[in-house]
Amino acid sequence: MQFKDIVGQHAVKHRLINSVVENRVSHAQLFLGPEGSGSLALAVAYAQYLCCEDKQPNDSCGVCPACRKYQKLMHPDLHFSYPFFAKDKNDTALTFIEQWRDALTNQPYLSLDAWRGYLDAENKQANINIAECHQIIKKLSLKPFESQYKVLILWLPEYLDKEGNALLKIIEEPQPNTLFLLVAQNQDQILNTILSRTQLIKIPALSYADIEQYLVDEQNQPKNTAAEVAYLSNGNMAEALAMLQHDAKGYHNLFVQWLRICYGNKGIEVVSFVDRLAKIGRENQKNFLRYGISFVRECCLLLAGADDLVHLPAQELETARKMVLVNEKGRQVMDINAAQAVINELEKAHYHVERNANPKILFLDVSLQIIKFIFFKTIPAGTHYIPN
């Protein structure tokens, strides 16, 4: 994997390349970034650049023997560790290495949910067990086989329980030219004993423009679809690509139609609409609710007068302005209190959809709550906005 294959993150790429050029390569580094930011892909590209036999000013060459092996994730000095769903106490990451290579090759912006899909996970919990810790120590006690560096990329060290303390000595005093690249999403869940021994590299979420451009250029998506998916993904490329596998179109029209039915308190139409939502599938229901949350938050920005912070496509922006505008009768579809109450209900609904709640019951209940907020103007206690 090369840096050029990774969307955005130009400042991080520049820093990583400079660390090699200036011979300031730390033996233990923590790539900390949210899901879908490309942190795992950056770690692999960095390792490839370190081992490239013909380094270019801004990237690995991509054609030398080391690069070709890295691109297949089969270099003898490249090792991976990651959470897995053990069937036996002696299972290690090597047990699932073929599935791992397949998953990471197909999806450099791999998420744990996507990784679960490559394994027979059933209801097991992902973790990195003590057998895997012992396997890491064994592998890294040997000298590099071909390249200058032996590299271990440990994805999601958050899943190391107290067994992770077994790695402390080899992290602190590794063999010469041995590198630990930890790729994490939540710093608070990493063992402090491990965290204190690493150099932190923060990786920000991808920008709206970077994701939109990638979807247009590389995924051949229409600009309108790319804009909507980029907006929904909230900087998460893994989420954006997952949406493309489902029906990512029409969430705006669908959500606005729902609000109009609720604003009109049209009981029969509410029931009919709920039946429609119940049939679109769990992933589309989650994306629909996610869009609704994002859209109403943009409405809050308009209500607060922060128009320059709104990132809505033209059609959605026009609709949002109409919703927050006070009409000639002195009414508006949504004020700041109603917007906050709606967001709270949508977030709770998203939580319950993820946990397989009955969609008809769930969406009917949410619809009735929204009718209370925007038709009857009844806002729950504790939701009211109090200006300074």
C-alpha cells in the first residue's frame, strides 16, 4: 500500500516521510484516529516506505521486491496482530491471517464490523488473547529476515486486556530495527502502561470534501449522491463505502416527507409511512436516522445564526431554511427546542435499530414523539434551550 492510495491526510503523510528521511523513526508509535480516517492504511503505507528499496521523495516506489510483497501483505518482515473471535484458547492472529489479508486488501478503511463479516463470529466477543501476546513476543524476538526493519502492526490495541502487560518488556526493549505500529481509535481504552511507551501520531477524520471527491473520482458516483454520502459519513470513509452498498439515495426526500406528515399530524399517513420505513432494511434505517440527525443539527446552526458553518447541498439547505423560517402566521416547523428534542429521539432510535428493535413499533413511537414536538409544541422537560 502506498501513500498515494490513501485519501487526504497530507500533513500526516508528510510527517511520516520526514521521520524516515531525517532518521527519526521511533520504535513504538501509536496511530490514533477515528474509524474510517485511514489510520490502518497509513500504518501499512509507512511500513512499506520504511522497507522500500528505492524510496521516492513522497512515496515508496511500488515496484521493488519489498513493495510488491507489501502490496500483497505477505512480506516476511511484516506482521499483523488484531482482535479476533477465538474458537479455541490457542487461536492467534495467524489462525485468521488469510481472512485478514483478504479483508484489508479489499477494504483499506477496515472497520471492526466489516472485519466481523469475514469471520464466523457468531455471538463471540472480539479480543487479543494471551496466546496472541506470546506469539507476538516469539515473532519479534527474531532479527529481520529481508528488510532493514521488522514491523508489527497491531490494530485496535483497545482489545488488549491486562494480558497486554506481557508485551511491555519487548515494547520497551525490542530487538534492533524492530518497530511497533499500534493503530487505535480510543486512547482512553488503551492500557496506560502501553500508552506511555509509544509516540503519539494523531490522525484527524477525513474532510467532507475529501470523501466527496473520492466517491466521484474513484467510485464513479454522481455528485449529488457523493455529496449526500459524504455528509452522512461524518468523516468516516468506512461508513461512506458501506453506504454505497445499500440504498444511499433519497434520504433527504424521505426524511423531509416524514417531517411534513408529522407536522400535519396525519395519522393514517403516519402509519403508512412507518410501514414503508420498516421494509427498507436495518442498514438503510440506520443511515436514514443518521441523515436525520445530521440534517436537524444543520437546522440548529441556521437557528443559531451560524450560516457559514452549514454544510448542506443546495436543495437540502433551501429546505432547512424553510423549516426554521417563521411564516406569516407566526409559526415555524422547528425551533431550537423542538430540534434538540427530535435529535434526542432519533439518536435513541438509532441505538435501538442497532439492537434489532421491532421497526414498526419503533418508528411509530418516534413519529408520535415528533408530532408532539413540532405539531403540539410539547417539549420534554430538560430539553429547552436557555440562551446565555
